[in-house]
Amino acid sequence: MILNQVFDAINIGIVILDREMKVKKWNRWMEINSGINADKILDSSVYDFFPDLENPKFIRSCKSVFSFGNFCFFSQKLHKHLFQFKSSGYLNADFEFMQQNCAMGPLRNEENEIQYLFIYVQDVTEVAVYERKLIEMNMKDGLTGIYNRRYLESRLKEEFSRHKRYSGNFSVIMFDLDHFKDVNDEHGHQCGDFILKSVCARISSIIRNIDIFARYGGEEFCCLLPETSKDGAIYVAERFREAIEEQDNHFDDLNIKVTISLGVANLKDNISSPEMLLKMADDALYRAKNEGRNRVECGK
């Protein structure tokens, strides 16, 4: 009786199963999060209510507990969850199901024989949400929501090495906003921030899933185009240029039009490093700005 009160008071799930996988204990936490009352599930097979548990990993773990008295752990980072409970709360919107750390172990009788196994279930969804947000903060630009320079440089090295190894097409586009200082000076930095976010949203709607679009610094941006030839990259850059030129940016009662200048570089045999490829695109960008802006130039 006292143990039952403790089991129902603690803030983790407790399940006890016999050798036939019938539920012998289903505490209050499990009732609340599963929506299944104890009197409904007790003495029934856990598989009747959670058929997804009837998989080789779970069955093997249970046999290990009953046969050898082992303890088994199910980490959220590897398994996500053991019991498929709906995630609740606005903070948990990133996950459809509750993220769980779980463990199972043996329960012995007075003769030291293993009679039951226990499972505890710990809700770690909030921790998983914050971990994901920290990872995103390390990868994403805080203003625009696209990738940041640190992530771009790490992916550039990866893609450069991969395409060098397999002799594949790989291109880079660098671009920045024309006369962006004038926008900030005339309309203020809040308007400038709005324009940056608007431009990034438009470019993000054009690129493929495999492309990597990042803020390189200030109003300068970079897009990595795996498996893309020189001609293909020029075509993409022209699409970027036209999309931004045609876009209306409504801030307060103003419609502010902006343009971008772009530089394209394609991986060639004589390019020996990612930095060299990026510099070629950057040089082409500045040539585009020097030759009139709102244009695409290609690295030589």
C-alpha cells in the first residue's frame, strides 16, 4: 500500500511486467500520459496496447533481463521513445511524441528468482527541445534564420572534399545587396533588418533542399550548389537576381525595392582549396559591383 502511494506520487512512469509480458503495475504517471487507466491494462499483455513494442530490440532486452538479470537502457538520443505518448505543451512543438529516457531491470522474489521486470519512463522532451535549439543557434543566423558563416565554412570543406574526390560539379554563389547602406541611412536599421529577412525568405523559396544558403556577414550571402555546373549556377544566380529585383518589400507605408550583385565560381582542377573557390566567387561579386551592380559575373 505504501509503495503504491510512492509509485503514484513520483514524476516518472513505472511499469512492471511478468514473464508473459502482462502488466502487473501501471502507475499514475503512466495513466496520465497514456490515457489508459490501470484497471484497464492490468493483467493484459503490454503488446495489446502498445503493439510497436513487439519488436526484436525490445523482446531481446526483456529476455536479457529475465534470463541473466541484466539492466537495459533506452536513450532518447538513440531511440527517441519507448512508449508512444503524444508530446504536450508549446515548448514541445518540435516533437510529435514525448522524448523519453527509459530503463528496465529485474525484480526478484524472496528466493532471489527473477519474477518480474520493471521499466521506468522519464520525460526528457523539454531537455531535447533546448538541446535542439542550442544546436540551431550554433548553426543559424539569429536575424535571418538561415545558416551562419561557421556552418557554411564547415559544409564548404565537406562538399569541396567530396566533389574533388568524385570529380563532381560543384558551384558557389556569393551575393550582396546593392546600396544597402543607403537603405539603413534613409529608413533606419529596423527597415534594413526587414529587407535582409525579406531577401533571405525569397532566396530560400528558390533553392533546392540540397543547397546550403548562409549569411556570410552583414549584407553578404553565400549559397553552395552541390552537383551544379557553371552554366547551372549562372542560371540559378540570374533567378536570384530577377526574384529580388521584382520583389516588393513593404515596410510601414513604404515599398522599398532593392537589387543584388552576384559572383559565381565553379570547381575546377586548378582550385586547390575551399578558400580559393570562395575567393573566386567573391572576386566575381566585386567585379559585378564595379561594373554596374544588379548583375551576375562568373569567376575566371
